[in-house]
Amino acid sequence: MTLLGLNGFLGRPGGSVEQLGHRPTSRIPVAVDVAMREIGGEAMRRRIWALGVVVLLVLVGACSSGAHRSDPTTTSSTAAPATSTAPVTPNPYVVPPVITPAYVDAVFKVLNHINGNAVRLLVASGAVTPQALSYLRSIYGDPLYSKEVTLATSSLKGDLANVRKPPGDVVTTVQRLIHASSSCIFVEISENYNAVLYRPGTPPSSGYWGLKEKSSQDDPHGLNPTPWVLFFNAVYMSPTVIPDQCV
């Protein structure tokens, strides 16, 4: 996530897409030749499961009729009160007994907002400030943290014309839950950069994130309220299956 270095997209408008090998990437809106460059034109849209709310209304109508009889018999029915069940948003601040894709989506929403805070500071100040470093430290475990800091520094030397001002947050959606335990999560994901870039470009075909249990040294300033930090990231322009990074 810097969650700045746009998980495979550089902030420079135009250019080409390069094939990524198995390597960590950043979500910082980087404008240097270190990953994949954006393709011009319309970006392919992906479904957002975690943040979309689908409400299904089922209307059941019943009617009854009957001829009057000479017997003083009456029939009455009482309609059951209408009920609705609101979707329950998983609590991203605790580890649930059963980890679901919806839970991981909720965790990513929090992590992406922290990353977004770092991105907004970088774009506004034009420098990698101590506060931006604290945000990044709180959501990245090693070795990703040092890579994100390097990319954040490099991104500020390039053209950020494609980055919104202020940039919003990346939206991450779990497509496949590969590994889920109280200490490690590994998922295949899709990501939406519409709130961050004016022209997001063509997204990768396969993307992966690994999350591990957070320790006190991962978040010394207490900026990340979730129990997780990111430790692995890889994206591929063609459909690619990689091994579970939690085992």
C-alpha cells in the first residue's frame, strides 16, 4: 500500500505496461521507472464487494378469496411484520474466530486510509515528512517498509500530474482467501485507484497481499488500530498463481 505507490501504477500519464515478475510493489503514486507505467484510456472496472451494499427486496403477495357461507364463520389472517436485516460490517480491530473475505476487506479499508494519509502528506508537502514515515511504519512490516520509503522518496522526484489533489484512498477487494489464521493472512485481490488517480489505467490481472500479526515494534506510535501489518505484495499483468506466503 504506500499504499502510495499504486500497486503497480506510476503517476505519469501515458506510457506502456511492463510485465512484473514476482516482486513486491508499492501503492505510492510513483512517477519513476521502477514498476509498471499507466496505460492511457479507460481503465477496466472491477466489482467492489467490500464497500458495496446490495439490498434485495423480496415482495411476497398473498390473496385469498371465498364465497360467503350461511355458517357464521369468519377467517382472519394477520400479516407478519416486515423485517429487514442490515448487513453486518466486520470489526477490523479484532481477530474474529473465523476470518472471512469481508473481514479482510474491512481491515484493508483501515490500512488504505492510513496509507492515504501518508500519500496526502507527501503530495501536499512535497517531502517525506516524519509523520508520513510514521504512517508507513504503522502498516508495513519488514522488508516492505524500507521499500515503501524508497519509493515514496523517488516518487516525489517525478511527475505527479496524474495524482488527484488531494488523493483519496485505494479500495482493495479480496477475490480469493488463500490462507487465514490468527497470525497470517494471504489473499488474492483486486484494487481500485479511481479516488487516487485521474486515469487509473489497466489494472493487473493478478494481485496478492500478505498480512501478518502486528507487533509493538511495527507500530511504535499506535497509528494502526488493526491487529495486522502488510509483509508481502506482488502483482502480475497476466493471470498468475503463486504459492501461499504464509506457509
